[in-house]
Amino acid sequence: MTGKIDNTISNKANEQCLFCKIAAKRAPSTIVYEDDLVVAFNDIRPIAPVHVLIVPRKHIATLVDLEEQDDRLIGAMVWRAKRLAEQLGVAMTGYRLVFNVRQHAGQIVDHIHLHLIGGKKLGSMA
Ligand code: AMP
Ligand code: ZN
């Protein structure tokens, strides 16, 4: 794409949603990357020296709500996590990528987001 918004996947925001507002710069955040599809910003309550959230501009509440045609978005999110990990200096030591999905995983913001966490040794998932 050449900077043009793709209405089929990029331009569906939810007025009430915090991460839609951050992506549209209608709420404050420290954005570390953005393009037509995704926005990445620092988590407001970091649990490690590097803690970035990567979100699609399109509002999708949870991974349960993901549709097959959204696969490009997920690819863009994971690719951005990989690149940011390199740029933020945690690729060599390693990092964790996490999607929390709904209540049992502790999802508190209903707009899908990929946590990129690194910069220290992380505990076990158990
Ligand atoms: P989750 O539990 O996966 O839904 O994680 C939501 C994350 O969003 C948490 O790590 C919060 O610290 C983070 N968060 C909440 N509000 C903001 C905000 N305004 N800016 C940046 N990160 C936020
Ligand atoms: Zn949203």
C-alpha cells in the first residue's frame, strides 16, 4: 500500500475504545511505531524494561472475534513485534509475545493487543 487507508481492514474504529483512541491519537500514549495497519506504544504499567503493546487500527475486541480475513493483521502485528524487539535490543536475549484472551487470561482492554515483553529474565508461565 502507498499510505492509502484500506477501508476493508484499517478504518473500523470504536468510539468508546481506549486503544482505538490511542491509535487515532485522541488519547495520550508513547507511540513507538505506526503504519496503516498497526500502532505500537509503551504499556502504561510495564512489567519489564521493554513492554510494548502492538494493536491493529481495526477494532477487534478479542481474538475470539477474529475473522479469517484478519490474518494479514495478525501477520503484521507479529512481524512488527519481531522488528521492534530487534530495535529495542531484546532480540538476542529473548522476549515474550502474549495475547490475553477474555476473562480467564485477564484481558482488561477489549481491543486485541500483542504484548512484547523483554529486557529481563521472565518467570515461567505456570
Ligand atoms: P491485557 O490484560 O492483556 O488486556 O493488557 C492490557 C494492558 O494495557 C495492560 O498491560 C495495561 O497496563 C495496558 N494499558 C491500559 N491502559 C493503557 C494506556 N492508556 N496506555 C498504555 N497501556 C495501557
Ligand atoms: Zn478498539
